[in-house]
Amino acid sequence: MPKSGDQSFSALFHIADAQSRAIQPKKEMEALLDAKDTSAAVQALSPMAFYDLYHAVGPGDAGVLMAYASSEQVQNCLDLDIWRGDQMQDDQIAPWVEQMLALPDEKFAEFWRELDPEIMALYLHRNVQLYVSENKDDEVDIPEDAGQNVAQTPDFSYWVAYPEDPDKAELLRQLIDRLYAVLGVEQAWSTLESMHWEMESDLEENAYRFRTERIREYGYMPRDEAAAIFAKVSVSREVDEIRHFTDADLYVKPYPSSAHLDTAIARLDESKTAGCYFESMLQHVANLDQIRVQLYAVAQQIATFDGFQPHETEGFDDSMILAVANINLGLEYASGRDDALAIQILHHVPLHRLCTLGYNVTLELQHKAKLLVSRGHLSIIEDSQTSLLTNAQRDAIAGMLQERPRPAESTLTPFISADDIREGAAVIADVATRELFYGEGLHKTKDDISLLAYTHDVIQGVENINFDNVAVTFLTRKYLKADDAWNVFTTKSLPHRADVLKAIQFSEIRPLFKSNIPESSEIALRRFASQLQALVNENWPETEDLPDPQLVNCIVIAEDD
């Protein structure tokens, strides 16, 4: 077990690289087919390993494995492939019916008898209509709208109305004929009779219930249960409870891993979660397999909640990244980055609990952002909540307001570390400082800013008016002792760069406030002054003493009358 040194997630969990994984499936299938006892070799695969191999090779080539597979392996494939939520999909089961029809009689009979009977009964019930007379001597009454695809079963017990679609009709006709040919008249008749009298809703409900219990063995759960990973908890109370964990061993129920989860682990190394605190602490964990199983379970729980079905592998990369990001946040907050405590937590506290804690840390930040926006001070444009912020601030606030908060709207990367949270909190503090500056320093409101912006023909346009360039404009005009500091510049009265930089120093901002403001507010105002300096330096090249009105947006400039 690794104890020190930098290692990637894939190295820690012994996940092969992408190229090796791409080559391996066909070689694995060839080895199985070349085995002395192919059936024993294939059936030695776990149901999940068989599923992964079947899809990695592709149904076209891997169909040959069906002849050697166990009913449990095939049942698992059906459980993972043919459902969307709680509904079975006919178009997804049809390829599996085709595979079964291609099997030898003995194998077809084995699967038919041992697979979940509700599945095929539901498939038949939806797609064929059976007609039979109550008295065998009576003529069967077939409605005119039954269509042209009507034929008798081989035992003449039923008239079967097949779908109008010729391909679907042919597949169903082959299936019913095969039932009679392989299972015999009595069992085929019993199957059709059961299908005929069962209600579709009952068949689907029972099939889904059995399927749900089976796939729990592979770490899957219904969506309503998966929602628990995003439950709301008290961050402070949860941190306190996690830090005072008991010494009881952490029980983790093992289940077979999936290829798509291995792939998602490997891709963590290419994401922004690489090198996070959680990863660094894994190098000191005694049982990494226990961590891997938990990590897979959390990622699958997130993917399930987000609506991904077990067979939809494309969603698991993002789910794994979010799982690691939230776990990392939870671990950092619970341990305070005390390495010894963090390692103990990983040995005794379930990862799903750390994930929920981390998610709630982001919700606390979101709550603060919502309060900031709800005050209604941040915009002078009707269809925008935050038009008075800079682009970077607006992007950050919009990201925090997402249903699942993230550092910026323009990125899909979630909050990963406590540093990310502090940066988000700093943005909120910066915006609050601007409210303080205008409200308590200048005694101005957003309506005053709106009047200032809309009264003049602003060169950069009203949509580019923000707290910062209005503040620089006011401070500069005040420093230059203009008759009206609350005004804009014109192209004929532009200030010099050096004067602007002097005007926005903290020493010029502080006198606008009462002498007894809290120390925290004074620190915030110093940061505000520094940010205004950075804005000018970024927008206004040192080589230009006077600004270019069409390019410089750190001061508000209007056309001359």
C-alpha cells in the first residue's frame, strides 16, 4: 500500500490507462472463447463484468457469448439496459430478443424459464393482441381495426394481431413460433394465457420491483433514495459529529465494480480534482479498496439522482468529479486540514457523509449569494439581477446561484476546495463592500446610479455601468475638486492617469465614512481600494496619460453636448 509520494487516483486504485482498457475487451473475449471449458470460463465472470465485456466488445461481436452465459448474467444485462426510470422500453429489449432467438434451442429454453417472466410477458402484452373465443366451438370475433397482421398460433388456440411495423411484427412472430417449437404447446399456451389476462400496469410494476432489488447488489438505487446524497444538514453540527466519530469499524458492503466507473476514476487525473487534499490523504489509508467501493457508490448515487440510467456511461465522469469535489470539501472542513484527523476520518466516516457535508458547504455560500441579490441593489437594468457588478463578479454570483453551486457560471467545474469557497465568499464580501461604499459612504442608491447613467449619452453604454467605474469616476472628480463630483466625464474633460490613481487610494476613500466603522469594514474598504487600482491599471495602459474613450471602461465618459 502506498504511504508517501505523489500518486494519481488511477495509480492509487490500480486503474489501467485508457489505451489499455480499449484493447483489453477483445483479447479477454478471445481468451474466453479459446478456454478449454468456454461455458465455465464465461460464467466465472461476475454479472457486472459480463455486462461490461459484452458492451465493450459490442453486441454484434459479443453476441456469441450469449450461448455460454448464465441466466443471471443475462438477467443483469436486461436489468441495466432495458429500463428508463420505472418504465421498460420496447426498443431496448428488442435487440435482446433477437439475441435469444439466435441461440440454440436448449439455451433459449433455459433463459426463457429462468429469466424474470414479467419482462417477456410485458413485452408481448404491449405488442400483440390475442383473440380467443370463450367456447372453442365458437367463431373468434376479431375487430376490423385489428389490422392485416393477424395469424393463428401453431396450436390454433389464439388469433394474434401483430403490429403494423413489419420488422417488429416479424420479430414477435418468430418469438411466438419459437415458444411453441422449443417449449412445447402446453408451456407456450400457458405463457400466452398468463400474458393475455395480466394487466400491463401490474406486470411492469412487479418487474420493476424485482429489478430494483436485484440491481441494489451492484450499488444502484431508485432516484428518490439517491436524493439523500444532497440532503440538507447543519454544517457546524455535522463537522462536530464527524470529528467525534466512534472507534467502530466502518462497514462497507462490497459489490462488483463497473468499467465505466473505472474510467471515471482514471479521468479524475485529468480534472481539476487531481492533487486535491482527499487524494493526498488516500496515500495513508490502510484499506484503499474500501475507499474505492464507497467512491463508486457515491458517484453512482449522484448519477442516479441526475437521471442517468445504469447503461448511460457518459454521465459518470461528471458524477465522479462532483463526488470527489464534495468529499474533498467535506474532508477539509471536518478535519481542518489536520492530516492525522483526516486519515482517522477516512477510516471511520462513510464517504457519502463527507460528500453531503461538502455539498452543504456550497449551499451556505449559495444562501449568502441569494441574500445579496434579493436586496435588489445590484442592477439598473430590468432584465438583469447583477448588472452593476463587473463581469467576473457577475459570473461568480451567477455560478453560486445555480441549483448546484459552482465557482462561476461560465465553468462546469464544481467547488473543490476550501480555497474555492473562500474565493466565493470574498466575491460576496466585495459586492457587499460596494453596497457599503455607496450607501454609507456616498449616501447614494442604485436609483442614483441609474439616473446618472441614463441621463447621459454614455460612450460605453448603460449596460457597461458598474459599481467600480462609477466609484472611480466619483472619487476622481472629487479629488479634482469638480463642482459636481456625482457626474460623468466628457471627452473634453478627461482626467490624467496619475490623478485617477491618486484619487482612488484608501486614504481618499476612508474619510467618506464615520470614524467608528468596524475593523472588518475598514479591511474591506482597503481591499476595495486595491481592486479599483487594479481596474485602472488593467484598463488604462501606462503609456497613455489620457484615456481612449472608446476603450477605457474604468471611468464613465459621455459624449460632449
